[in-house]
Amino acid sequence: MFSVAMRSLLFALLAGLSMTTLGSELQNDPTRPLDYRVSRATVELSLNAILRGGERRLAVINGQRLREGETIANSGGIRVVRINDDAVVVGQSGRQWRLKLNNESVRR
């Protein structure tokens, strides 16, 4: 019927598909409470850039452009509290964290 190599490949493909399905089911779990929030420990935040123009300031976090007071998408309610020149303060449920901008220069 199938050779050993074919069976191994088929098994690996099916295992990969089931892991992908399992991951998407965990994100859309219908039994999860309506007020469920992702804890900060499970959310990866990356400050990509800070943009300034006069009084206007924007922070780019996880590729999303945000102003002060806006909520970061897919973060469980983490909001941008303050945008400084070299860092952004974010907060959730009364706690605050500081995301620093990587200011290393890149050489060619």
C-alpha cells in the first residue's frame, strides 16, 4: 500500500494540521468566560517605532500605529498610557510597564 517513507510523511502532515487546528480552537474557545483577558505574561509586545510631528505622537507596537489612550489589538486590553521620546508606557488593570525603543545604530 504505502511505503514507510510515505507513511511517515503522511503522519507528519496530519500531525501538523491537527496542531494548527488545536491552536485556532484555543483562541476561539466557546467555553472561555466573556470577561476573559489575556495576562501580560502571555502577550509579546514589541515597540517598533515612535513617530513625532509637532504635538502629535504615535507609537508603533507589534506593527500597529497607536496614540495615547488606544488599546493594543490582541493584547487583552493593554492600553498606551504615555508616549515619550525613547519609550512608551503601557498599562492594564492599574499596572504599568515601560517599553523601551531599541536605539542601537545599524551599520552596513
